[in-house]
Amino acid sequence: MKISYNWLTQFIHTDKNPEEISEILTGTGLEVESLEKVQTIPGGLDGLIIGHVRECWQHPNADRLRVTKVDVGSGEDLQVVCGAPNVAAGQKVVVATVGTTVYPLEGEPFKITKSKIRGEVSEGMICAEDEIGLGKSHEGIMVLSADAVTGAPAKEYFNIKDDFLFEIGLTPNRADAASHLGVARDLAAFLRTSVSLPDVSAFNVGSNDLIIPVEVRNEKACIRYSSLSVSGVEVKDSPEWLKEKLQVIGLRPVNNVVDITNYVLHELGQPLHAFDADVISGGKVIVTNCPEGTPFVTLDGTERKLSAEDLMICSASEPMCIAGVFGGINSGVKADTKNVFLESACFNPVSVRKSSKRHGLKTDASFRFERGTDPDITVYALKRAAILIKEVAGGEISSEINDIYPSPVPSFKVSVTYKNVDRLIGESIAKETVKEIVRALGITVISENADGLELEVPAYKVDVSREVDVIEEILRIYGYNNIAIPCQVRASMNYAVKPDREAVQNQIADMLSSNGFFEILSNSLTSSTYTEVPEKAVQILNPLSSDLDTMRQSLLYSGLEAIAYNQNRKNADLRLYEFGRRYEKTESGFSENQRLAIFITGMKHTAQWNHLSEPSSFYNLKAAVDAVIKRLNIPGLTEEAFESAHFASARQYRKGAKPLVYFGAVSKSVLKKLDIEKDVFYADFDWDLLLKAIKKNKITYKEVSRFPSVKRDLSLLLDKDVSFYQLKQLALRTEKNLIREVSVFDVYEGDKLPAGKKSYAVSFLLQDEEKTLTDKQIDSVMNKLILIFGKELGAEIRK
């Protein structure tokens, strides 16, 4: 939310500068995320001076130029060459002195330098209004009134003030602060001063020539509806002061009537809507619900199907506006509008929130209505807007205010005890201070006794309805920083569960990051189009959008979205990992499971002059998976093939009957969904199961053997369906004592082998920890392996 410093000071008189106000607001819970200086006119007229033209004569070398002597209050006149036809002695003018940067309406800014123009020295520039951003005219220089003070800064003469923009991170519970008035109230409470509201005493009804009756049929959704008519308006561009107010806070001016409704919204926090009164068919407004599926075209030109739950502002024959959310394409104020029907209402927050979510529409009005607006300000805001419309668009107020308020919203009655104030704040606060703060917040003290206060909280403070809420309000204004930090901290000893989840996660994260992986963090909300098992999907009741309507069942698609995003920006060689949760429905409710996902795509490394790069492969992923398993020291895993629609080919490790991790190449059909052309290799760890496996596994130290190891190789001819994992497990079972490692260093398949066969070149590392191995022992082991490979795997030894 953007708040203008100059606008804020119209509500509250203070000598605090913007930086000080920023600290105060942040301290009271309205966190100022940024403070930016804003110039209402580019350059702020800095360096421009009011000058007095003492002399003016024809330039000796140019028919269209004049040479002038200008007094700028420095004690020495400046000689300025000027090309304007209207320059003359005796005038008060605006002068840009040497060194000043001028910001014209069109073209780039330029700096004034001392120069010679057709042989005559020029020490500045006498300015036209378009040359300094004050207007569009370029017919001649600006000639000021005779009482302009020579030597005075031009910004003072034109009353140009720099503004400061507060960017406030408004929390959802602070609906009361969603305006300049709301922020001013907090600031005034802290400074113990008053807020000055704009005067609406000039409001008067000129006639009753344009009475538009209103009927509210859904009083639950429409709490209060206030309206009036203004006739004879002239829709045109807004005056500069109004444009500047809106532009400073980032709004684009539309026309004078619409701009006033936006101005009052950001001034008072009360959304308004202006209808073209002449297009309200039947001359009547009905606040009701339309039948399910009713077509309605909104201001953005989109046709929407209405829900029967959408509250609509209708004419006698058709819907005109989604209440509190968005107007219809035909009902708004247009260039030829002459008569305006002005609405100021208070709608049920739940109703507006559901309609806003249902249609995917977020507006300044819905932002405020769905958090709760002040039901007591509708009439005041209506008067304020009507007066301003008359001021900027003419016309007259042509109906009395029609205020429909069948069930007034009561103020909150809250009891507060001093004992609970001190207990929750953690420090004793003087009773007089508590009462002072309460009154400064606009809360009425109904009665009091030695123990506490009976309070009446105004309806606009929608989040202050309990004692604890009032105490929070007191603490905000008293100041969090004023609460002393105790010298002692009392805490009980707490023994962490072994293994420590965070410590283990950090170990693996450090290891992966050290090996060139980057950690990503994705949203747990994803699109329902990515759902793997629809009947187990956890749907969001009020999704932010159709792309975020389901809790993810896998980390696969969020990682692929990150890959697609990077590849579209020429960053295709990626190694990523993510710790996150997946969510599913179960028979007993819902479940969530912690996962670790690893992604590899693109080239293994960047090509250099002395070596070529090569694409990443399944084995790069397997190396990363094995590194995680090895780092956590989890033995006894079973490897086998894994089939899934998400994988072109994959393997999995099991711990007993449970899959610990599955990994492989993502299928082309999945990659095509996200327009990813390069291969992606993906691993998904069950992190919760990993932690349980660590807990059951004791890490022991074994002394390094002082006896040498021996390496022997075999070349084996095998059936194609025999995996290296089978061969390795068979070798380790056959010789448990001496074989330390089994690895494959060559695989061959081709026309030189019999059909259906492949060749493995396998290396065996043997070692005895008690003595040096003899040739006889080694040969015995190798012969035993050859026999068992032949018997169980049908292997033949290749010579």
C-alpha cells in the first residue's frame, strides 16, 4: 500500500520528517518497506530562479534573437540570449542558471552551460512552461506577475513540494489502516494529537430532479447502501492537483469523476462507484443476486458467468456491477456522461472475498471490502465525493442521500483489566498511560474501576473485538521497543531427537551445494493439471488462481517449472535440489510427507579449450543419489527397476519392503507439458524414511588395514536382461570376507556378440585385513566367482 507524505500531513499536523514518521509507523505495526522521494514535477524546478529582465535589445547577428540583462538576486546581472518573441524589459521571468538541469516535457533533460550564441555570451536560459515541465505552451517565455520576488526559487513561487512515498506492508487484519486517514489515525495516536477530517459542511442538495430509488434484496450481503445523484456534470481531464495526488501513489488518472472516486477511496478507505445515471434502465437500482450462469461483461471487456452467490448491483432489467469488486462495461462514467448515480456501500467481507476469488478479480475496492470497511463512514464519504465532483466537474446534487441501513453494526464492547495488560505485555504500564492510549486510538471508555476498563471499540477496527486485541493495540502505540529485555532468561533443558532432522538436512544440503548443485524453494501450491492421483488430490477451497488450486503430490513439476524458467533465459545447464513436502488425502484425513528432490539437466560442465563438454546422463544422477546414501551411511539397500508414467526409465533403492528413493530419466511426455526439450534426470527421496533408516543404523569405526589390496578383472558374456546389480550382489554373497568392491569398467553390445547377449568387463578388489593375500587364495576366489556366475547367471568367460 502506497501512502503520500504530503497527503498524510493534510490529516495531521506534525513537524516529524518522513524518516521519523517511517520509524513511528513501523514501530506501531504498519511496516514501512520502503521510503522514496517523489518529485511531482521532474527535477522539482531545482536551480530555477525568479529573474527580473532589466534590459532587452536586438541581437546584433540574428534577427530572431534578443540579448537581455537579467537580475537574479545575486548582485550581478546575467546576460542571457533569448529567442522568445515576447521577451521584454521589465518582465519577471523564470531563469535556469548555469549548472541547472532542465527537464522539458518532451526530449531528454539537458544541463545549462555558459556559451556563445551567434557571438554573444549567454549565461543561462529564460524558460517557457513546456521547457520546465509546468505546461504544454511553447509560444513564448513565461511572464510572471509583477509581485514575484526577484531571486526567489521558482519552486517556492509555484508552490512545488517534493513528496515522499511510504510503501507499507499492510497485514490482512489492519483493514482500518488501508487509507491515508487510517494511517493518520495510528500516527496521531502515537503522537497524542488529533486527526483533521476534510470539511463537508458545504454539502447541500440543489434539487430533487434525479431521484433514483434503491431496493436492497440481500441485506446479509449488503450491510449498508448509501447513494445520491449529481446531474449536469462535465466529464473531462482532472485538474493538475488531483492528477498529481493519484500519480504519486501509482494510479493512472482516467477522468475527473472516476478520479474523485479513486481519490476518496485512498483518502478515507471507502470504495465508491459512479454509474452513468442515464443508462440505469427503469430508473431504479436493485441490490440482489442473479441466477446461476447469468452472462455479465465487466469493464475489462471479459464476459463472465455469474454465480448465484455473487451480489450484484442491478438496474430494473440487467446487472450493472459485481458488488464491491468490478463494474460492468456499460454502467461506468464515459466521456458523454451528464448525470451520475454515486454509490457508497458497506458489503459483507465474505461475500466480496468469494466473488473476487471466483472471478479472479483483484481491485482496490475488493481489497478493502473483503477485509472489512467502516459501515459508519459511507454517508460522510458520499458527501465528500459529491462536493469534490461539483468542484471538478460542475453540476448540482440532485437528490437527497438515500441511506439504507436496516441492521446497524454495533460497536464492540470489551472489558480490559490492568492485570491482564501487565501480564501479556510483560511490563507494568501506568493506568493513566493505558487510558491515554485507549482514547488516542478512538476507543471510548464507557466506565472504569480500580481493576480495569469497560470499552466501546468503533466498528472500523474490525480486528479489535477481544480483550487481547485491545492489549495488542495498547502495546503497538506504547511501543514494542519500550519493553525492557530481561537480564535473565529462564528455560528448561530440551534434548533433541536423534537424528536431528535439521542437522541431517543441512549436512546433505552442504554436500550437494559443494558438488555444484543449487537449492530451490518452490510453492507447495500447484496446478491441478499436475495431479498424479486425482482422487487423493488436496484441493484449495479459495484458490488464488487456477495455477495454484491444489497442494502438490510431488516435487517433480515444481522443479521442472524452475528448469523451464531457467532454460527460457539461456541457463540450460542445471543441477538443482529441493527439500519440500507433498500432500495427499487419506481415509482418515490428510497426510504430508517430506521429500528430497534432485534434478540434473544440460551439459556436465562448460566446454573449455582443452576438453569438450558432454551431456549429463543417468549415471551423473545415480552418482548424486549414491553420494547421499553413502553420506548417511545406510547399508543393506536393494536396487531394482522402477516403472512410472513420469519416467522413460528408472531405478529404485528399497530398504526392506519400502522404497527409499527412485530415480531416472523424466519421460518426454512430461517434459513436453512444460516445453522442456533437453533430457531431465530426477531423483525423489522419501526423506522421512531416510531419517528412520539413519536412526536404526549405528556408525562404527574400523581400523584401516595395513595389508595391500589386489585387483582382478573378468570379461563376462551375459544375457541382456542380467543387470550389473545382480552380478555385484551375487559376487558379494559368494565371497563375503575378501571382496571389498565390485565395479564395471566396460559394457559392450554389438554385432560381434551373439544375439541377445552383452559383455561386462568387471573389476574386483580383494583384501585380507589380517595378512597378505597369496596367489592361491586369489585364484581360488576368482574360480569360485566364475563357477557361480556361470551356474546362476549363465555367464561365459571371454578370452
